Amino acid sequence: MSPLFPAPAGQSAKPALHFGDRILSHAQLHSAAGALARRLAGHQRVALWAPPTPHTAVATVAALLAGVPVVPVNPRIGHRELAHIVTDSSPSLVLAAAGDTLPGPLAALPRLDAPLDPEPGASAPPDGPAGAADPEQPALIVYTSGTTGPPKGVVLSLRALASTLDALADAWQWTAEDTVVHALPLFHVHGLVLGVLGPLRRGGTVRHLGKFSTDGVAEALSAGGTMLFGVPTMYHRLAEAVGGDPRLAAALGGARLLVSGSAPLPVTDHERIEAATGRRVIERYGMTETLMNTSVRADAPPATGTVGVPLPGVEVRLVDEAGQPVPGGDGETVGEIQVRGPNLFTAYLGRPDATAEAFDGDWFRTGDMATRDAAGRYRIVGRKSTDLIKSGGYKIGAGEIENVLLAHPSVAEAAVTAAPDPDLGEKIVAWIVPRDAASPPSAEELTDHVAEQLASHKRPRDVRFLSALPRNDMGKVLKRELA
């Protein structure tokens, strides 16, 4: 057995995977994955074509049972990026579902199809002691988005996965009785690690919607879902719909936990969901290299607008531009987040230079900027490279301005970036998607709206209107494309 999964779950008739009308119990999952694991023995590394299907989950569990690192691949990936990943990771074969058509670089590899049922006569590998595997053994190699160069392969060990999932179980009071509902991609740590391996480690159930819809969320939560995982784009759509949909409001209100991650959730969406359901969305903070760092706890007071406190076993600090720790605690002082703990990745695959550069001693440099309040809760300001604006001698976080713009009744979406300015150094630029394209608010109206609620130096100096903001598969705004 992989030490990620408790032995009792492998014998359970309780549903483990629920995708559409296909349900696999823990026993069926263990049997199907175990049969595939036997065929993976001896491989150094395998690629995984990872659409949101039960085959992806079965194949991942099989690779973990076999002790073979798996490289999840985005089904919407471009040819150039895919060629880089295949060349860089050198998988000896690719796992997919029968009938999946694979693009060139993967099609050239030997292939194994992931079954949902074991082959007749096949037997699963015998269960070993839960701690038999080396905790430092690589489990997943997840590639970064490649915004600053070719994507890097982040090597995640069994230790990192287990420590994050156990820390979240503590923070969220996560048990075998929970059913996690989500529609997240399965090539990313949010959907695959938290959304699939998390429920399986607890001996619970994952119900994947295949494709996100507000109706799908309402149906799944009403049918026994207890936890909802999503990204801000999904919660924004829920916030837009919930006020006029009593069934959706009741379903969200009946969930034990609503969790948002991968990017900050605008305060306006928090408020609309709470007003309609009586239920607050909690946020957590993590990234591919660190898995999860902080979260609002299920047993803690409300903390809207923050990503909560460090998870058990995780240390977090803020540093200034010279890399010196800053005291924080006032909710205003901005610093870069650095993290250390058992949740950290092992290395960038084949990149010792990049691995060394990413650390300050044993502290990982996240590149994310935040403040810390007196209760030890962190509020993310944004990325150091794209969201920290230095204007007129002030350090300004883009997220604060975006929240104010989103509170304007004529604004549907907003993003804030910096542009060079000969006088200020950098000026604030607001990118706006109006609710009514035929009658957008004026630039002066939006500038005044920000100046009324924030310090005057935080007002946009330039306002530009778009039909939509560019986003990636996780719903994050691609600010480099705006520039």
C-alpha cells in the first residue's frame, strides 16, 4: 500500500470516486488501481493524460501504489509546452483512458490504458505496512505555468503530500464522513492533491462534477456533499446566481465547509454568498512548490479577506526587500512570504540552480506579498512581480484596489497592474470589464470611487475597458498578458 491511503479504505464499500453516473467504492478503486500498479513496476517515471475523469484518479492511485512518480499533463496544453515537458521529464510511458486521443509527443510513448475495473484474474499487490515506503520518495512531478521561462517540474514527495493533507484535516476537521464536491482540473495540486487524494486519504468520497455549473453544485451538495472546493471564478458565478436561486442558496448553506483557493476571492463575492446562505467561504493559501501553507480554520472566528494562519507544522514569515524578517502584526506592513516545513517540494527536476535560487537557507521564497494582523492571519497582497506597485514612494498592493473596484455596481471584473511613469516611477492601471458593455462607467467615476475609500495615492491613473480578462485554467488573471 502507499502510505498515503489507510488500509481500511482499501476494503470499504463506501464510495471513493463519484464522477457523473460512475461510482467506484474504495474496494473497487483499490482493486482497479492495484491491478494497474502491477504493470507499472520497474518504471522510473510515467506521464498521465489528465482530463477530469475517474480514469485519471485510478491512474494516479496506481502510480502511487507502484511507487512510480507521475507527471500529470493538462489536456489543453499547447504542443510546444507539451514537447518541453516530455523531453524534460523523460517518462517511459503514458497513462490514459481507453479511447483518449493523445497529441504527438505523448502518442510516441508506450501507452497503458487505466481501467475502472481490474482485468479478470488480476490481483492487487498485497497490502504492506502503512509506513513501508520512503517518505522522501517522489510521488508527483507537477509543472509550473512557465510565466517566467520554460515550465519547471516540481518534485513532490510522499512526505509533502501526506503532511499537507493531514494539516488540512486538522484545520478543516476533515473526516471519512465528508464528501468533497468540486469541478477542478486534475493536472494541478488543487484538484488532484486536495480534491482527489485528500478525500481518499481520509477514507471519504470525492464527487467530481466534470464541468462546473451552479446547477451541478446545487445537486451535488443537496445529495450529501459536505465540502465544496473551488476557485474565485467559480465562487463569483455562485455569488451571481445564489441571490435568485433558493435551491442553490439552501445547498450552499447546508454544506459544512466552502473553501476557495488558487487566487484571492473578492470581498464582494464573500459578502453576497454569506448574505444569501448564512455560510462564509474560507480561504487557504498554497502553491505548487509548497502545497498548502495557511488556512482559515473551520473552528476559528470569521476571517474574510485573509488566508488564515499557518497550518500545523508549517512556519511562515514576512521579509523585506533585503531579505530581513519584518515584524508584521499590524495588518499594514507588507513583506514577501517565506515558508519552511514538511510541505515543501524536494527540487525542481534537473534544475539544481533554480532549486538553490528559490531558497533563502531553508526558507522557500514564494514571491507572494502579504500582511499579517495581530491574530497571526495573513492577507495576500499579490505577487511580488506583478501585484506590488511602487508609486510615488509608496508600496501599494493591487488586490486592495481590485476589491474596491469590484464593489462598484457597474463593474463585473477588475484587475490592477502597474505601468512605467516618469514622475511616479510606476502608475496604477485599472482594467475593467463593465457589467453593461453598452453603458460602462466613466474612468473619472471609477477613479473617484477608489479615492473615496482608499488613500488618494492608491487611485488609478489610467482606466482601460475590456470585454473579458485573460485567465488560465485555474481562473487566475494573466496580468502579464494585460501588460
